[in-house]
Amino acid sequence: GRNNPVYALLSARHLAVNALFALQTFVMGGTCERCSFKTVHGSFIKAVYVRTLTSAGKTVRFAYLADAPSRAAITTEVDGVDVRGGAVHTEAEVSTSTPDATQYVIDDVTLNLARKHAREAMLTISNGEFEVQATSRFLSWSKQNNNKKRIDVAIKPLKLGVVASPVAPHGLIGQTFDGDKTAIDGAIDDYSPSEVYTKAMGEGAIEGTAEEYEVRASDPFSDAFKYSRYHSLAASPRDTSKLAGVRRATGPFAPTGAAGINGDATMFGGQNVY
């Protein structure tokens, strides 16, 4: 795939969650004489961009970077006018090495930034409808991979009504909350060779193609893509009958059920997108 595309992970009414994917070569396996070892040419999420409209009509943007996980940039606007003391940007910040946490509340939107330990920090954003978690952590086999970082994303509906909402969510992750009690597994890369070139991009598990979820890199907070729901007043869930992936029963939907993208894989192949 290309380097540095920005894809829409979740698009709901007045909420957009996008992610920047970067190509990355990394290794899997130990260094001992009998350890298995392979080189993988794949990609990871390196930045997450969230845009939401609060109950008071403020547009809030959050930016979180894998390589600067102790900070989250916040921009708040009302009809294009910057607020919060006239500052265009406010930064939430925690320790770079020891457990720490901070919280910002803007109307009905809450941001929590927490440092778990020196190797992991997490940004959590909630608007009462969805909770979005972006966790910055080292790649597996961190020493061999020069302590490079990635972001794993998990999105969780907070209300049963999200499924029955007049505006069904979409996006690479958001479309999974369709209420059909079925998970759909897409294409998965073959990790058996000693050198792996990943290529799976969610084929069979997502509506359309990955390219249709791309937003402009020049505006990573954009809500503009084929399946956008940000300004919608009504939108149906995806038509799963058109998806060719393998189906698995998941049981009744629960408001605590989450879906996400994580792990050592490229784009969307082999990740928890269904």
C-alpha cells in the first residue's frame, strides 16, 4: 500500500475518527539460536484525529501521535471562532515515564489521557454515544525494532440505541456496529514465510474498497469520504449480504462490545475489523 494515507475509522453523526497509517518494516521473533525469526513489511497507525460537535455547538478536534504519546492537542471552535481563552490549541499532557493521568471536559465530551507505564499511554475520548481509545505502545520485540511505537484503536458504543439510531455509524470500524449479531472476517495476510509483504486491506469484511474510506491527508480531521455520516440525519447500516468474508455468530449486541484495529498487520488485513 501507499505510505501515510488517512482513513476514516468511525463516522457517526457529529463524530469522526480518522487514522494515519505509515509503512513500517519490523521483525518478529527472538535472537536466540533456536528462536523463530521473520521480517515483515507492513504498516501501523501512527496518528489518530478525532473531530466532534458538542451539545453546545462547539467543534472540538483532538490529535494524538504514536511518537508523542504523553501529549494530546485540543482545538475548540464555535462557528469558526476559537475559544478556550483565545488559544487555537490546548495540550493535555502527562508524564513521559511514570503513571499519570489528566482529564478535560468540554460540554458533553470528555478526554482522558493516561500514562500506564514507560512503554504505554492511552487517550480516551467519549461523547456519550461512543468511547474511542487510542493506545500508544511499543512494537512487539521492541529491542529488535528499536523501540518503535504504534497506536492501537478500540471503539465502543456506549448505548444500545446506537444500533437503532436513525444514523447508522460507518467507517472501517464503525460499520461493524450494524446490529446483525454476526462478525465478518476479511482477508488475512500469510505470515508463514520468513519475509512477509502484507497486502490484505479488509477485502470481504468492509463495504466497498479501502480507498473509499480515505480522507484528505491535508485535512486529517475531515469528515468527507464516500460513507460519511457526520452531517447525516438518516442512514441505514451497511448491506452485509454484499460482503464475501467468513461469517461468525457473535450473539446479542451489548453496549460494552468493542471493535478495533491493532497488532502487527498492514492496513486492515488480519485486524479486528468485521
